Amino acid sequence: MTNPSDLLPDLLTRAGSACELCAAQDAAQVYVVGPVPAGVAAADRAILVCEACQEAAADPAAHAAQLRGLQQSAWSEVPAVQVAAYRLLHALSGETWAADLREQLYLDDETLAWAQAELGTGAGSEGVARATVDSNGTVLVDGDSVTLIKDLDVKGAGFTAKRGTLVKNIRLTDDPELIDARVNKIAIVLKTCFLKKAT
């Protein structure tokens, strides 16, 4: 395992010495966004943060105000920053602004799996029966209603399921990333990363 301090020069260069969570200048703390698989550059799984954000990441609920910078950094093009932001927003799900922001985020499948791995809801939780969860990490069960969070082309059916469509009475499958549902009276399979549980 690489010593985090060895990553500092690369991160300072990438971030221009600014905290990648709140944009504070003169940041000099390395925050590892694990896991770091073999063959992946350690610097690609770490971000540069200021001391205040390092403390906030250790106890997000107690430092929600410090983490308001996520409203900008969550849109970073750096995958490690996206993953750190997703996880911190997940930890702040009791904060309305954080829940709303996480709902708006779009992570590609690989980045989303990485983000969820440490939450116990993604690919990193082998050996444990995984719950079926929506894009916000909320557990889904048979009979729940969900809402689509993006437009989805339904191949073979000739229509697009529009964002905001309410889908009632879902059925879980053997794959925790897929659910069976009916949209426009047609039985289809939906990926849970494009759904949120309806309240």
C-alpha cells in the first residue's frame, strides 16, 4: 500500500493546491478514496483536501456546514472527487440539500459501483447478500413504487420511459441491480441506478 503522503506531489499538481471538496487554497491533506485495486494508480484513488474537510469527512453529520462545498465539487470531472462527494452526501442524507444534490448526480456505472462499494451496497460487498437499493441507497422491496430519474429508451417496445414516470408494484429479481416492472402496460426490466423510491 502506498503511503498517502507519497501521493501529495501528484495531487497538489492536479488540484493546484486547492481543496478538491471546498476549493480552499493551500490544501495539503491526502484523503484516500478506497478501495485501491491492484493495477490502479493510487493517486487516482485519492483527493487533495484541506484540514477542515479532512475532519468533516471523518464525521460528516457533525460538520455538515463545512461540506456545503460539495454543491460545486460533486460536479468535478475527477472520478475520485465524484466518489468522495457521493459517499459524503450519502452520509448527510438527513440534510435536505445533500439528499437533493445526490439525487441529481449522474455517475457512470463503474464510478457508481466504486462509490457504493464502501457503502455496502455495491460490488465491493462480495459474500454478503446485497439488498436491492435505488439511486439514493434506499432499500427497495417487492410492491414498492419508484420514479424514473432519467429518460430511458425501451428497446424493442418503441417508446421512451420519461423521467418522473411513476412505476408501481415493482418485483425484485435475483440481481440486486435490476427490478421487474410494468411501464405503459409492458413488462420490462429496469436498472435500480435509474430509479428512486417514491414516497
